Amino acid sequence: MYTYKVAGPQVGIEQEIIRKSCEMIGYGSQSNGTFPTGGSMSNYMALVMARDTKDSHCREKGMSKPMIVYTSRESHYSNSKNASFAGIGKSNIRYIHTDSKGQMLPNHLEAQIIKDLDEGFVPTYVNATAGTTVLGSFDPIDKIADITEKYKIWLHVDGAYCGSVIFSDKFKYLVDGIERSDSFSYNAHKMLGTPLTCSVLLVNDKKHLHNSFSNDADYLYQTDGDDFNLGKTSFQCGRRNDALKFWTLWKSIGTNGLKQIVDQQFELADIARAYIKSNPDYTLYSFDDSISVCFNYQGIDPMTLCTALYEHQITVVGFGSFNNDTFIRLITINTNNKEYDILNFFKVLEAYVHKTSKIKKEVLEQA
Ligand SMILES: Cc1ncc(COP(=O)(O)O)c(C=O)c1O
């Protein structure tokens, strides 16, 4: 995938997906992108572009002043790893408070930026999330963009988990303001269900990809023009043609089909939430317009229950935490599931709890 000479049609396929995606989110004629190895790598590439944009000498000479990264407490853990890889340092990440739905609080973000400026730090990069890993919350991009534009800070929107809402007329409002970001990533291998890996990173101005990731290599680049020599804008040299998986899916079901995939996941989450709300044995921790359905059952410790379900080969479901609560976390991301499967999940869980509490009771009675 590094030169047109070697990978002609595959390069065309990747560029076509990128062009269409950029159009959908309202990026302009200078936009472009690449297919990194995943959402973590997309966050990393965005951070490196932010760093090099803030300090154009950084690539050659290294960092001269401490740069600061901002992200919410609910963001993906790759932000922490990436800060160390990029030479920023983990302690130069500011974790911004969220509201009760896990969305970054813009006023806290601005207050922290002002404090850092006062103390001589260089605010460099904001990583907002479209679909936080645990709760599936969406940070308020428009309000965050007001701040990043004001202080000239790179805004990346990490949509690895739920950025594919851009395909849904009904749910794309969740990323309102996305066209104001400097970069945006989404994983087709998550919401859209392509085989792993299939991650898209888009940049509002392609020169940043080139500035941060190009390197001359006479043995490779032997044709004129670099628009189709993707090695000049990608992290690796050789890459898999991940775009082909997405291209075949898109061609086979159309944009409308992708929209239905996304909408159905929200419908399945609605079904799960409605079931939980209608049953007093359950406590619900999540909210509408999220495909992460977080709950507890009969006040049972979620870690104990999830581990027991797994160890007894009943079903596999994880748990997560937000603020002081820990809960079971059901993700309705598999579009092959139907209403029956979601309701059956609860039936299986309840049957297991019922059976185990009956056994415990019998043992107690015999004692
Ligand atoms: C919000 C978010 N960002 C990034 C990632 C990392 O994506 P990947 O596994 O493709 O590296 C995830 C994975 O769950 C995620 O939820």
C-alpha cells in the first residue's frame, strides 16, 4: 500500500473510502486520510500531527517545552500510552472531568487550558471521544471546538467505538460539529462489523499527514507526484489493504445498508434498556442513545456474577465502572442479534442466578 506503482487498485479503493468519509463529515477539499492499524494507532497518529503542528522543529530536534494533552477521564487508555510514545509524557495528560453521562465538561477543559498557559505549558492536543469505551457517551464536539479554535489546539475526535454514527441520519447528531475537528477516526471493525482490522483516520488538511509521516526513500518512490503514494502519509511502509473489507461491505449493502446496521444497534440497546426499566430487579446506569447498556441485577456484585457466568460457561459479558458504580456492561454492537437474542440474554442470566440461589438455599437447609 505504499506506492501506486506497487498497489494501484488497492490504493484507489482506500482513497475512495477516505474521500467518501471526508465528504460525509463535511471536511473540505484539502482533506484526506489513511487506514492505520486500529483506533489506538489513529489516536497516536493524531497526537503526533498535533505535536508537529504546535512545534515544527519537534520532528528534527525533539520537544523544547512541555506539551499538554487533554482528554476526558472516560477516554480510551491508548491516550496514556500514546503520550509516552510521542515523548509528551504521561504526566502531561490532563484528565478533564465529565458530567453524569460521562461527557467531557467544556468549562473544565477551558479552565485547565488557562491554568496551563499561566504556568508556561503548551496546550497542544485535545482528544474528544465519540462513544466512550465504557458508557458509550459522546463528548460535545461543537463546544469543545469553540475552545480548541480559540486557543489553537489540535482537536481529534476518537470515534473508534461509535464514530460510525456518521452513517445514520438519526444518530449523526451525536457528532455535531465534527467538521470543525482537525482529525477524526472510526473503526469499521467495531460498529460496522467488518473483519479486524479496519480503522479509518481522516484529517481536515492532508498536509499534516504528509508533514508528520513522510520520509524520502529513493528505492520506493520512483514516480512523479505523491497523491497516490500512500507510504508518504502512513505510519508503516507495507500495509494490509484493510479498505477492501469496508469497500466490499459498502458496495454490497450500500450507504443505506450501513445506516441500518448503525440504527439497529441503537434499537437493540433500546430493547435492552426497556426490559431493564420494566423489571424492578434491575438497576440501570446508562442512558438513551448509547449502545453500552450498563446495569446490575438484584444488587449482585457484577464482578462476581460476570466471572461466575464465564467460569460456568453460561455466557460471556463484561463489567465496567463509572464514578463510584460498577455494573454489568452489555454492548449491542453485533448486528446479527435480534430482539430475541437480547431478551434471551436476560433470561439466561436470570435463570443462572435463580438456579444458583436455589442450590445455595438447599445447601443451607440441609446444614
Ligand atoms: C474509544 C476507543 N478508542 C480507541 C479504541 C482502540 O481501538 P483499537 O482496538 O482498534 O486499537 C477503543 C477500543 O475499544 C475505543 O473504545
